[in-house]
Amino acid sequence: MSDSSSPRTAQARLPLAGAPHGGALLRSLTGLLARWLPRQRWFAGKGRPLSGLTLIAATELLPCTAGGGAPGLLHLLIRTRQSPAPGSHAPPVGDCYQLLLGVRDALPPSLGPALVGRPSEGPLRGASVYEALHDPRLAAVLLERLRTPGRLGTLSFRRAPGAHIPEGLPARLMTSEQSNSSVVYGESHILKLFRRVSPGVNPDLELPLALAAAGCPRVPGPSAWFEAAWPGTVSEPLTLGVLAPFLPGSVDGWQLAIQYLGRRADFTSAAHSLGRATAEVHTTLAEALPTSVMGRAQLEQAATGMSERLAEAAAAVPALRPYRAGLRRAFEALADFARRGGTCPVQRLHGDLHLGQVLLTPDARGRGMHWSIIDFEGEPARPLAERRRPGPVARDIAGMLRSFDYAAAQARAAGSWVDGWSRASRAAYCRGYAEAAGSDPLERPELLRAHETDKAVYEVLYEARHRPAWLHVPMAAIRRLAAAPD
């Protein structure tokens, strides 16, 4: 893919990574990014001092030249270096982030909140550098690149065969994202941009492609995507963004559950059909991609890993410490299940299934509403290789069961009836799953309890770091799970 479509290509080009003055670009942006990055919701390194930045790659999607009049668009891959938290003896850590920066001589007032800063030196000296996704004009450039497959620098744009992507769609940035960023184009497509990236196919591309090829109607298949090659290596490319059909008229499961709770309405029918939808996706994934079986050694290793995560979380969150002994019983029961000869099938999973990852959508055939499942990225805090690893379906089921508790917690002040609402919804979901899958997730209670406990521990750590006001929600589950009988 060339830049010949840009009216500004005749102007002097910005020195980028690998060019003689590529270091000048990074030096001019380092101070601005060091202040700006930790304030972003998708920045994963909160609580650890940012000690350095390395420019991995830089690509001009639109030329970034001073005095050009029109905005420029710069794509960066930046590796961070972070010192351990105060008092910790852990080694420094780092992540690779995808940044899309707009460049203008002067920033209009509407884009003021998106300002990153104004470099005082280097090739962008005096220009206004800002978060490009807030600029509909620059967000539209990404859509046009995805409509026209090809390469640009280290970036590669690909389009699914037969995908219809209209041109000229208005862009709007969604403001509810946490670990990523999403842009909606008109009412037909949505682009998810992964912020923290690493070599390897992101499961949010890999699994929907496999499900679409298998004809699963529960998951919208990707229309286009783009990725980057890691300079100077032969490693797998980094998945940077996925364009998928937007599902207008949909309501996500979280909003729906909150609406039902607000009316004190029974949710069991919706939960039952959601259980069936989950089982259909699991069944298709097991048919389309390799599966395996966990034996004694693997199950014992899984139980040990859960115990270690509990110890790490308790070290970081003091409120968790009084419940360690009770929570470990769930992991000990899983290890005992393995020692008694228990085994567990494993397959590719959603990886982060909850009510916010499912949509009640108008059926394309005019047969009412049906559940669609989205966002197959997995838990963003976990390494990519771990998120791509097959696992027990109990992990996804436990995530959804925890989500019913989260929803009920929003209405807990309204009375004790919400505990019954959550229990009934959880049971209906499991029944629906069992009917569609042909196997009941409650047949292996050790697996389900261990994974629900592990999920609750993860939630405690996440909420303590990112949303302290929500910490009481997983702590309620921690108290229940720690007190559960063997």
C-alpha cells in the first residue's frame, strides 16, 4: 500500500524509527508520553514508576509535517520500561503499546481534551500532538486503510473475502473501553484497537475467524484487521486491530440484567438461553480447533497455580488475607480430584466471559432476538500465550456465574431478594448450558468451584488496582466461597 492517495506526500517526510533521526522523534515525545501514558485507562502498568521508553516502530498513515495545514497521523509501537513498585525486589518489567497520534499545527477546541502535548524539540517541534482516535477525520483514515488491503511500513492491512465495508462512514470513539479502544463507523462496523500488544495472533481475531468459517451464528465474523511485523525478527506478527460488524439494536447482557433487576423481574429465561448460546460456541470451538485432556499432573499444576495467584493477590490486597485458608480448600479439592483419577477435557475458550461480553441481538432472519458473544481477547492482564492456551470450559462458565453476582450487587441495597435472583439466574444458565452441550457443568463441582474461586481472586486484585469502589463485590464472593463446605 502506498501513500499516493495523500495530498501531502510531496512534502518533507518525518524521520521515523530506523531512519538516521528516528531517535530525535522519540526524544521529543518521551517526556510528553511519560506523563500521558500512565493516565490512560488502558495502561497496564499503574503503580509502577515509568523509567524508560523505546521506539519499536513508527509509521506515517498521513504525513506529519509542520506547516502543512492538514492533520497528520502517526502510528507508534512503544516499549515501556517500568521499575518495580516501591518496596518490591522484582526485576523491571515492560510492555509494548500501540499509539495513534494526530499532529496539527493548532488544535481546535473540540480536540483540546485529547492533547498529549507540544514537543519543544525534534521533527514535531511546536506541533500539537494528540490522541488521534478522538478526531473523526483521522479515525476515518483507519477505515479506508482497512478497506484497501496492503502494506505500509511495518503495518499490514487485511480484509476478509467477501466482506462489505462501505466507504465514508462517520466515526465515533466509544468512551466505555478499559483495556482497549473501539471506534464505531456509522451503524455497520466497529474497530477494536488493542493497546498492549505482543507477537502472536490475538484470540479476538483467531477465534471469531474460526467460528465464522465453521458457520457459527453466535459470533460476528471479522471483516478486516491489521497487524505489524516486529522489526528485525521472524516472530509472529502483532495483531493491532479488528474490524467487525456492528450489531445495531443490541443490548448487552449487563445492561439487560440491570434493567431486569430494576423491575425486580425474573431473569431465568434469558439466563437459560444464554447458557445454550455459550454451549453452542464451546461446541463449535471444540470441533474447529484442537482439543486435549488434562490428566493428574496438569490438574495438580493448575491447582498449584491457583494457590500461587491467591498468595500473590493476598500480598497485594490485605483484605483478602483472612480468607486464604478457606479459599485454598477449593484448590486442594481440585488436586484431590486429580489424585483420584479425575481428568478434564480442554479446548479453546472465550477466556473472559461475562454479561458485558454478550449481546441480545435482533435475529437477521426476523425470528426475534438471540444472544451473540463478542470480545474473545481473554483477560487482558494475562500473557497472550496463556490466553491462547486451551482450558476447561468451567473457566468460561465460572466467569459468567461471577457476572450474575456482579449484577446483583448493583441492586443489593434494594433487599435480600437479589441473592435469590442471582442464585436462580446461575442455576438457569447451567441448565441451558447442559441441555445444549450434552454435559452438565455441575457434574465436576471441583472444577467449577476452583475456577470460580480463582476468578474471584483475580477480581479482587483487579478492583483493588483499578476500581477500588467496586472491591466489595468480589469480596462478598470471597467470603461466600471461603465459608463453603468441602
